[in-house]
Amino acid sequence: MQVEARIIINSNPNLKKYLKEHSTWYKYLNRDVRFLKKMEEEMKKEYKLTTEDRIEKIGESINLVSNLLSVLK
């Protein structure tokens, strides 16, 4: 694996954890560093770190607070 890919993976704990859990990515990263972007996308989908997931989480939090306030009235 190229040095730049190792630096990126070691700087991001989520990527490092994902790579340990899905070791088949080592094969792809050894072939081409461009697979790092694809791996990062897959990691974000699995760990629910995408923008859509964050917006959904905020919506659920707002809904929870609104339900709590309606119960307290």
C-alpha cells in the first residue's frame, strides 16, 4: 500500500476500524490508491456518517423534543 494511503487511513480512526473489519479492501488498495475514495464512501454508509444520515438524526432529535414538550403541556 502506498504511503499516502496509509497516512490517510491512520489519520481517520473510522477508516482504520473499517479496514480492520473489512480486510478485503487491502487487496484493492494495494492495486490502486483511487479505491480509497470508494472505501471511504462504503465506510460512511455503514457507520451512518453521510449527510442524509446526519439530517435524519437531527430530524429525529427535533421530533423527540417536540413530543416531549407536548407531553409536558
